[in-house]
Amino acid sequence: NYVSFLSAQAHGAMNIRILAANSQCGTSTQAVLALPGSGITKPADLAGKTIAVNVAPNIQTLTITRQLQADGVPTAGVRFVAIPFGAMATALKAHRVAAISEVEPFLSTDEKALGAQPVLEQCTGPTAGIPLGGYITTAAWATAHPAAARAFQRAVEQGQALAATDRAAVQKVLPAYMKIPTGIAAIVNLNIFPTSADPAVLQRVANLMAEGGMLTAPLNVTPLVFR
């Protein structure tokens, strides 16, 4: 996910190059879920609660925080804990967390299996279409292997173009790739598949990170995109 790598870049942990885009946030592809009867039915109910995310901090913590701020919900008391996507449903059912931030196909699976209900959509308003992740390498590797980097870039862009225009092709590979039933593959919501890593679009992530205090200074994404 871009948030983790941009944070690493900004803090001098590594020097990255973004080779290709993977996905942008699609409608109903990421959401915070809560159990029926939990008393959590709307964003305001998440104030002071513990929410499971895959990695903290990351794109999930960024989108949740921004959405809560947009709804006027205090974020200071919200606590994020790292739990793998596949284990979130168990943690929620055992009441180890108050809510979970799931992505597809886990989102559809948990809604179906637990009756879990979305209480906050993470891909709407200020975060609609926000870039989620991409294919990233080090600047040193990209400089040493430009031909391989461009070949990889072209291959990914061809795959992205297919995924963006042919849902059936995506749906066909999901059961084996994601280890999910064909019935779930048929109903999952898909993210947006961009065919290039557009610096102007990626800048949105860095800007939101700076606004949310995840960066101590503005970060220019343009030099980080491999060309």
C-alpha cells in the first residue's frame, strides 16, 4: 500500500520508485464492519473504539481517520490494532475488537457469514477513488535494471487494462487466487484498475497523509514514479 512506502520514503528508511499502479478505491470495496447488536451503527459510534486493520498505520488508518474527520467524529480516542484480514472475522466475533476494517473479498465474506454490517464506507467523499497500492521497488534497483523495470511496467499495465474492462476475466481468477468460493467471487465489488501510475493522482495520498499528521512535511510524489 502506498501509505507505508511513502512513509518509509519520507522518513529516510528507503528510496523508492513506483513502477506501476495496482488499484484505486472502488465503491463499497473497503468498509468498517460491526456486529449486529453491538450498538455501532454509524460513524459517530466509532469514537473511542478499537478497530482492526491489516497494518497500522496504512491506507486503512488513513481513510478511516479522514472519513471520521469529515463526519465530525473525534479521532483521538480511536485505537487501531493490526490483525490479518483473514483473522478479522474471528476477532470481531470474539469481541476482541469493536469493529474491523475489511476489504474485498473478505468484506463480502464477513457480511455473509457473520451478518456484519458496514458502519463506515472508506471509499467515498474525500477518499473516493484514492490510490491504494502499487508495484514498488528501490531506486537503486530501477537504476541498475531499467529494461527489466520497463518490461515489468508494460506487463502490469496490460493486465490492468484487461482487468479494468473485463470483470468476467477478473472473476474467473479470484477463486483460486484468493481462495474464495465462486459464489463470493460473483458478488464482490472490485476496485478501480488504473492503467498507469499518474503522479497527480498519487499525490492525493501524500497530501492526505500530510493533512492527517502522518508526514511531518509535504512530500512530492512525482520524482518517485519510474519513467
